[in-house]
Amino acid sequence: MWNASEVPSASRIAHAGMAFANPLSGVAVDAAIAALPLPTDPFVLDIGCGSGEMLRRTLQSHAPARGLGIDLDPDAIAEASQRASGLQARFEVRDAATIEGRFDAVINVGSSHAHGGFPTALKAARDLAPVVLYGEGFWRRSPSDDFLAALGGATVDQLSDLDGLHAAAREAGFRIVHESLSSEDDWARYEETLAVNAERHAAPNTLAYARRIRKRRALPGGTDTLGFALLVLRA
């Protein structure tokens, strides 16, 4: 989830074979998708769609449905297009700033950077749809300087605590109708898989990527500072 802009090839390699580029379980994701209050035949936009798994599951759960997935990574878009067989979905290499019009729902999970970060992404989503599936990291405890450095130079104001995330959603004009939170076990499985995948590739950049993960997890607070929330929001 972190350092993707610094070493995108290493991040993509580390996420190979993973359904989601975040620590949430498939059960949690499916529960949130099922809770989306959508009309019949909804049109869903997925911002930062990656390999398209989140949008694919949403369209299947709320069939008949149509979808548009956008991402700046052409390899991810190519993979998403290949996996969308049988669905009314299209995938485009496209900047989120170019999207206009209205949708029945917006998915933005781990992609707030597409709109300049949190909480701007919540306000941008509100302009696009009345329903949002929003995934964002949050501070479970105040991060140390060492922890921030191990995230690749993150700053404390890039995220808030969970109460702050809830408040930002309300300020953007939403109410929360469903919430799933990653557990420490979820994080352990996610980051261990990232590290193992990166180490298996054994290139200098992927080995460095894995070392950063293991170094951060070994810090005091390395396993219980960062959380991840998946929110179903309705205007």
C-alpha cells in the first residue's frame, strides 16, 4: 500500500497473486460490497482500480450492473480488462481528474492519492455519486518518527485516527452505513505475503522493498500503529 510511487515495479511484483492491494480479507470486502445501497442496474466507477477485483466483485454482487475502472498503470488496466470477461465493464488508463458526470456509486479503496489525498478524495467522491465504497488507512496510535520514515517518508497529517476519518466522511456529506476494519492478523498476512513475494523475485529493488516492510514491522509499534478501514457511505 505504501511506496508505490517510489518503486512501482517492486510494489506490483509484491502484490502479484493478491486479490486486493490492502490488508482487508475477502470476507470483509464482500460484506461491504453486499451492503452497498444500490439501485437496479447501477453504474459504478472504480478509481485506482488496479487489477479490477473490487469492481468485478461489485458488479457480480449487484448484477445487472455496469462499471468503469480507471487507473494510471497500463499493466494493471490490461490485467483488469482480461479478467472482466462476461461483465459489463470497461477499463481505461485515465486520470481521476478527467472524470465527469454522475454514477450510482464510486469505489475508492486505497486510492485517495488520485484526488490529492485524504480527505479531499471524500469530497471528490461526493461530487460523483451518492454512494461510496471508501478504503483508507488510519492511525491506530500516534506514529513515531522511525515508523514514518520506514513508510518511505510519510507524514503524520497524511492520515487521521479513526474518529477523524469518520468526521471527514460526515463533513463530506455522508453517513456511514457499514464499516470493516483490518485486524493485526490481516496486516500480518498481507505484509508477510508482500515481503515473501518481493524476496522471491530477488531483484535489488524488490529485496529493498521487502527489507523496508520487515524493518518497519520490527519497530516498537510496528504492528499496531497503522489500521485500514473500509466504509460504505451514503449521502
